[in-house]
Amino acid sequence: MNPTKLKRTLKSGGHVFGCMLSQMASTRFEQVLSGSTLDYAIIDSEHGSRDRTEIQNLCGMLRRADITPVVRVPIPKSEWVAMALDAGTGGVLVPYCETVEEVQSVVATAKWHPLKGEYLRRAVEENKLPSPEAKKYLQNRRKENFVIIGIESEPAYNNLDAILDVGGIDGIFIGPNDMSTSLGIPDDYSNKKYLRVVEDVITRCAARKIPVMVHQQTIETSTKAIKLGARFVLHSTDGRMLQRIIQQEMNQLRKVAGATAKATKDTVETV
């Protein structure tokens, strides 16, 4: 799914499905991903040590596989958003935002890059561009780009309405580990306090027609997020899913081999 179709699907109330790429580096995974049914994939450069060349190569690989690339930048700074856009990403996920100023800066860069400095400030605060021609040019140049804001702490949650008032936000991301830790209940995703926060964020964002992404790791927790109203479905990571399928299939084969060995032994003893 290309970025334009992905945005259109979300705006129409539909669901899109993706995963986090935390381990993948080689572009030889392109053939595997082409048949994966992923709508998008997030290239993690917050917790993963990826340089600009690797991010650019992965963005190209995902686009060739008809998967929208989204880059999770390391910190909520406009410079990192600009570098991700220059690498060819369709969208940016900006982690751990807490203030209106942070959100204004990264949203403005996602929408108006390569404007910088005074001109970018005017675009954000006064909605003034250098000229009507410049505005039309930049709108067309960035029409497929989108920005997802990370609400991953209790202070961010408490400031949610002010953050959403910034405008131009295409999605909200909830990081369960960071959020639950901030709430004082680390990784307790069945805790009513955590679930109330997730549900409230989804409800308030839905009122503004902004889809919410909750990064869960299991089918059970991702199902719960969908049932709570998450439409920007982010399930697990490449490494965890690969580990699970290897464990599952190897354990099945071990059972087969064990049963075969036992049957052979019984037959030999009987003879």
C-alpha cells in the first residue's frame, strides 16, 4: 500500500496493518515482504542503531514491496524529521512528545520541509508562506507525507488536548512500555489504569478523526487494542515474529521426530 492510499484508508475509517522493523537491515528481505500483506512498516531508529544510508535503503526496499515506509526518529526534533524525509520515508513517527512546542516543530517540518528557520516559524505560527506559489509547491511536494505523534507518558496524556489542537497530526502512537512505566505499572497491559488511558486516548482522537496506533506484541494484546478502537494497527516486530515462527515450527518437528523415534524403538523391541 502506498502512502497516499494508506492515508485515504485511515481517513475513511478503515484499518491498516504493519509491524516494527527492529532487526532487519539487509534489502534481501524484499521478496519476503512483498508477500507479507503488510500495509506499512516502521523502521526503528529510536532504539535501533541505524545510519542514514541504511534508512534510505530500507525505505526504497519497502516502497518496491508496495509497503509504506515509516521512520521512527530518535527524538522529537525537526532535524531528525527532515533527515527521514530526505531518506524517502512516507511517514515519520516522532516518539515521546510532551509539549505543544515539540509537536509544532515536527509537524511543521513534516508538512513544509525544506522550509527552515524564520520561514518555518511563520508557516507554523502565522500560516504564512513565502508566496502562494511556494505554498502550492510545498503542498504538492509533501502531499503523501504524514506525521504520527508519540503519546508515551502521563504528562503527554495530560496534555493531549493541547497537542491535538496543534493540527496537522495524522496519527497518534501509544508506546505501551513507556506509557505503563510512566503510569507506575510497568508492562502491566491488563491493568485497568493502563487500559483506561488507552481507551480514552482512542476516544478523544476518534472525535477528531485521528487514528491511533498502539504497539502491542502478541495477537491477544493487539486484538484488545483493535477492539478498543485502534485502526493504525502496529503488531510486534520483525525479530519477535521470526523468533516465534522458528520456535513453533522447530518444536513441531521435534515432536514429530520424538514420536517417530519412539515408534521405531517400540517396533525394534517388539521384533
